[in-house]
Amino acid sequence: MTEAVSIATDLLPILKRHAAQVDTDAAFPHESVTALRDAGLFALLVPVEYGGMGGDLGELVDTALVLADGCLSTAMIWAMHCQQVDTIVRHANPRLRKDLLERVAAEGYYLGSVTTEPGKGAHLLSAHSAMATEDGRQLAVQRSAPVVTGGEFADGFLVTMRASTDAPSNRVSLVYLDRNQIDAKTMGGWNAMGMRATRSIPMFLSGTVPAHQLVGTPGDFRTIAVDSMVPAGHLAWSACWLGAARSALNSLTALIRSVDRPRSIIVDSELVRHRLARSRIELELGGSYLTHIRDEVLHRRRTSQPIDEYAFQIKLDTLKVTCSELSFSSVDRMIQLSGVMTGYQRDAPIPLERHFRDLRSASLNYSNDRLLTSIGALTILDGAGLYAPKKY
């Protein structure tokens, strides 16, 4: 067990204690997030030289699986912050990298992600709003975003912008905005079906920042997305979803084994056992594929192999689609097995209903339809690919 997983395991009681209430209130999970920050987990991916834990994406996956057992909203807030940290580690210039990562390590500085935009949804590699350059030293930003996870409470933001006023929509830059440098306005509320505690509210950001806060090469956000945001995001999200679904199955089987087992659940019933088996099989399949892709990403990073090959892009997108669908399907089966009183009631002894609502969002969080379109287009070019099992 790594240090990060050990810390996450110790913090589980805090996350579980607050999960139901923050879901009911659609409130940001302050107590849980503060516990993660105070324990140093917000600096998991920060290199040791900047005061962080020096972890990698493998530890991100393992830790996300644990945290999602306690509260999926809290786990996703943390995971998306870590996704932004990975981007800074790998693509920020030395000045920005040092300044920002030291703050993440010392203060638990929380980085929000701003990639959604009115009219384009969550299409990652395009942008409408253009960034203006003033005197070659300042970057002027005005940006609307319909969904910013935890945006009210983020200390800073990584924001995608059209590279310039005369650039096409696919020439996208990434810029870092500190909350103290800009006007960050909340433009609405968050009254969603699930993932309610993420407080993924609409925002409008405006201000001017120094040019050194540009991340990566101007107009080449695609390189950052392919190298960092997509692999870190798909791995972390998938781990969170599977962690929540595993929590649901553990809660259900513990209830079945207990003296409080509902009379409607007949242990000797073949139908009950088949449904439990299917739920477990779906989680086994998702977990095995997550492990496979995690290991390949780590291997490619260690050996400086590219991630933008068609075959591997298909694998990464398949990971997100597969884990989002299998985790939700698994919990859906558990609710069918449990019936109205145990599976469908909000005040049932186990929170299957909350897991169901939360996991329904998984296929919408960067839409599976968009990813399937991409997988299909790449399949035309790559066919079935080569089956070449690897050992890492």
C-alpha cells in the first residue's frame, strides 16, 4: 500500500460521514476536501523537489478508487484537480511550474478546469472565445463556461482559449488564471440529478494576466490534451466510477450477509446470484481494462513513447466509455436486485440510489457519443489493431 492510498484509507470515515448531507444540499464538500488538502493529497502529483508527494498516474488511480468508496463527488473534485496538476508538471514553463507547484504543495492550492463553453459543450480541442495579447507582455481573457467543477472554491483555473482573435477555432491555447488576478463570477446554480456536491456551476472569468502564465506552445493545446489531460482524466475518472460502484456492491453484499437482510432478497435464489455475478463481472472487466491502460500509460511515460498513436487513442477513449457504462450498469443491476425499499429509497440502509444518480453522469462527463464518434473515425484508419500483449 502506497502512502497516498494509506492516507486516503484513513480519511474514508470523514468522506462517508458527509457524503449524504452534501448530496442532499448540493453543497460543496468542504470538510472532506479540507481533509484531503490538509493531508497533502492535493500535492500527490507534485514532484518532491517542489514539496509534493512525487506520485504518478498509477498512484492517482489507486487513490481515486479508495476515495470514491467514501464520496464520489469529493473523489472527482480531487481527481480533476490532479489532472490539472499533471498538466502543469509536464507543460508549464519553469517559472510558472515552480511558483504554482510550490503553492499546491504548501497550501493545498486548488486548481479548477475550464474547458466547456456555450455553443460547443465540452469539445476539448476547440474554443470560441479568443485571447488578446497586450504589448506582448499581458494576456487578456474573457471566458464563459457553463460547467466548472468546484469553480466557486477553486484558487486558480486552467482555461482553454482561442489562441488569438484571428485564429481558427481549433488553434487553442491554455492559460493559467489565479483567482486574485481576475473577476470570477458565478452565473447560476447547480441542481443536478447526481454528482450534486461537485457544485459544477456556470462561471464568467475576465481579467489580464502576465504572458508567462500561458501553458505550453501558443495555439497547441492539442499536444497538452493528448499527452496529459486526456490520459490523466480518463484514468482518474474511470477509477472514481469503478470505486463508487465497488462501494455499492460491498455495501449490498454486507447487507445480504447481515441479520438485517431484507426478506425480499432470497440468498438461495438463482436470479439473485446471477444478478450479483453480473454486477461483479462488470466491475472485474472495467477494473482489468483500467489496470491494463494504467500500466501502458506509465510505460509510455517512462520510455518517452508517444501517446498520440491511433491504436492507443482508441484504447484511452475505450477506457472512458467502458468504465462509465459498466459501473452504471453494475449499480443498475444492484437496484433491480434490491427492489424498491432497499435499492430505490433515498433513506434506505445503503446508498444505492445515490450511487445510481451519481454514476448516471459518467457517460455525460465528456459525452460517450462524442468519444464513440472519435473511436469510429480512428477505427476506419486502424481497423482492429494488432493484438500484442505486453508485460510492464
